[in-house]
Amino acid sequence: MKGTGLPVDLNSILKKLLRGEISLEEAERQLSALNIRRIKDLARIDLNRVCRTGVPEVVFAEGKDPETVAEAAAALAESNGYSLITRVNRAQIARIKKKFGRDFEIEINNRARAVLIRRKGHVFPEQGKVGILAAGTADVPVAEEAALSARVMGCKVFKAYDVGVAGIHRLFEPLERMINEGVSAIVVVAGMEGTLPSIVSGLVDVPVIGVPTSIGYGVGLKGIGALVTMLQSCSPKLAVVNIDNGFGAGVFAASIARRVK
């Protein structure tokens, strides 16, 4: 039903409840069933995840055929007013573009390999501030994924890239700015030996989320070297996510920021 912002099925259930056609218990059962929608027997979309956990359902596109990705993105956008698709390729982007009409805006972030689809007029409620740092320019794609994920969760994002230990003097000005802006958490993305998150955590009084990337020479083992460095940090308030997991880091940081009053 237009103008309500609610899925059609959800509207129907609520109207039946108000008319007395179904009991409260039956309405609860039907609403629970709406949590998952089947997409052509290939995917199940958790439409109400954001209400249940505070984290929106996101389409992870890697390894999936373009039609399945587009169908899942459409189901989410129609229901929630937006959808975020991560790790997309060119074929998937092309299919997504064909899937949506003029009622939706498509934002393509090539560096993050992500697509954000929004119904025109949809606004993410702003709540919380997050900082994103990338050690080197090769780490920027993962940092951009983190930034986009935090923004979808309603956070204002402050970014600074190429501030790694090879030129540590470049770190302090943007870090000071983030603290002055009142960020509640900082995501630090680093490849090679992965030292930067520990340094940042030793300088600030907010939680730091380290993201090891698969950038580096052979002994780094596609990010394992950076991961081990971060896990071995002597800074007690540094949390670490998986290699190249910008999405997880952005969500974690935003979840912290949104709790701050």
C-alpha cells in the first residue's frame, strides 16, 4: 500500500488485526513468517532483520548469478525502501540497473564493489558518528565498504586514507579531527604487517575495530600476517574482524555509535 512505508503483506496483517479478523497470537505468527521471503527457490531474504537486530539484511553478491542478485535486491528495496549489495561484479551491476525503474536511485561505489539502491526520497535516519582510516591506498576498497555499511546504518562517517605507518605523520591531523567531531568508534583498515590499528587504539579513548586486508608480499599470506599482528595487539580495546571484512567492521562500529546518547 503506497505511502505507508510498510510491506504489503505486513499492512494486510495489521489491518486484519485491527478489524478483529485475526487474534493477536495469529498476527504474531504471521509476522514471524514474514521475516523470510523466498526468492525463486534460490535465496531467503530476512526482511525484518533490521527491526530484530538493528542490522539490515544485505545481499552478498560474490559467486551468485546476476538474476538472483537483482531479485534479492529488488525484494529488499521494495520492502525496506533501500538495499545494499556488496562484492558485485560488472554483470551483476548491469542486471541491477535493468531491474529498477525511475522510482529508485542507484549509487554504484566501484572502489567498494558495492551498490546502494534507494527509493527516491528515502532518508537514512542519522544516529552516531564513525571514523574510517585506511593505512594505504590499496586498502581503500575495504575501507569504502566499511564506510558505506556504516552510512546505511545511519551513521555520519569521517574518512581519512593513506595514513599508515610508512608516513605516520599523516595520521595525527585526521585522527584529531575525528575525535573533535565526536566519533564513537574508529575502523582502521591495514594490510602488510597490520600495525596501524594498534597505534590508533593507543592514542584514542574510543573503541577501535581493526580490519586486516589481503594486501602485502608473500610472507603476509594474503592477510594472515596482518590478522595475526592485530590479534596479538597489546591494546586491550582493539577488536578485529576477518580479512577484508569491511562490511562487518562498518556494522560493528555503527552498532557502537548508535548506542551512544
